[in-house]
Amino acid sequence: MTDTNLTAKLQEILRPKLRFLTPGADVPMDEDLGELGLDSMASIDLLMDIESQLGVQIPDELMTAETFETGNHLLAVIEKLM
């Protein structure tokens, strides 16, 4: 999967979990996901979707606030694991 395709796929996975994101708006990959509405329950769903749709399992040691701070942080972790 190319970087562009991976970014687009992650945005697609993220979008429904960001309840404060304006419908139809692009997912801002450099903004705080918590401020966009990602809460703890949505984070669990996000992890399951990343695993099932991207085939990547994020190990416990990478499940940190920093990993989930922004879309770009999460993308960097996923890229390292692929």
C-alpha cells in the first residue's frame, strides 16, 4: 500500500470516530484526535478497525497517548509496523 493510499485508508477509518469533525470535512491529520472527538470507547473501535482493515496490530508498548495524539502520529506507527 502506498503512503497516499495508507493515509486515505486511515482517514476513512478515523472519520466515523471523530464526532466533532464537520460532516464531509477532510480528516486533519495534524490536529489532536481527542479534540476532534476521539474518546476511549472510539479508540478501542479504532484499534479493532486498524487491525481488521489494515492487518496491523499495535503492540501494547505503542498504545500511548502520543501514538493517538494525531492522525499523523498514528500513521507513523502503522507505517513502521507494516
